Amino acid sequence: MTLRCISAESLGETGFAYTLSLISGKYKMTILYALAEFGVVRFNELKRYIGGVSFKTLSATLKELEADGLVHREEYPQVPPKVEYSLTGRGRSLMPILDGMCEWGEKNR
């Protein structure tokens, strides 16, 4: 086993840092969890489910998750507008990590 020196390392170059950059934020993991549990969800349903999140914050967070390829946004051309969100394959691949966090939380709360 080789000894590693922390001064020669950079957290920003690790897979941990990359994963954290995708899911960090007050509501990102909550949104991912909701989409995993309920499948296809409309914006207002998400807003009610989470509670306490502003329209602007939820909208911005969903846009970030979509840009990162974790969430799919489907917009239907109708009046009133209808928009649905769901997990992409990439988003679903994060579910074992979130499931592990849920299990740990149940055991340790």
C-alpha cells in the first residue's frame, strides 16, 4: 500500500467531487427522490410535495438537473401549459446512492 500525501491531492479531481457537484444544493436530492418515488411529476405537484420552496428556486434547480442530464422535462403545447418531469437513465443510476442514504437515515435517526 502506498502512502498518499494530502498536499499532493486535489478533491476537485475525484469522482466524489463530481457526484457532489451534481447533487449538491438544498433541493436537488429531494427532487431526485420524489421523481424516483412517483415517476412522472408535474411542476406544481413537486412544489406541493417539497413545500417551502419558491417557484424561482424550484424552476432553477430543475433546469440545473436537466442541464446535467439527470431530469427529463416534457412540455405539452396546450393552454394552460403542462410540463412534466421524470428521471433520465442517468438520473435513475443515482438511485442506489440515494437509497443507501435513506437506509442509513432510517437506521441512525
